[in-house]
Amino acid sequence: MPKQSPSAVPSRPRFLTRREAAELLNVSIATLARWACERRGPAFVKLCEGEAGSVRYPLDLIDAFIADRLKPPKDAAPERRPK
């Protein structure tokens, strides 16, 4: 089997712990856990079932969560839609 060059190997998503994700979002771990229960925070992966299951957050989905919430500055001109 031929050896693949590092650039040919597909990249894998980086996963953050709940603590790392909370730090990145500048919220408490409790807030992130509450958002998960309310299904309103960033998407996550639960690695095993039960209340004590390990939770991981794909970094690219945290980036998407942030991007979806970007707001333009108040002094920015409103976007005009073509008629």
C-alpha cells in the first residue's frame, strides 16, 4: 500500500471539551450545559449515553455558531435589496 503524503490525508475535525468550548465562547460551563439541554447552543457530540456521558464540540461547528450570530454595527448602512 503506497504511503500518503501529509497533504493527501483528509483533515479531521478538532473536538473541544465543554470547558474549552465555554472558554472560547466566554461563557460558563453551566451556561453551555444549559444551552445543550435547551438545544440552543452549538451542536455537540455525546460520546456515551447517560447523564455523565462525555460531550465534545466540533471546533468548526462552534465557529459556525458564532458566525450565525454576527450582527452588523448599528451605524452600518442597511443592505438594499434589488427590486
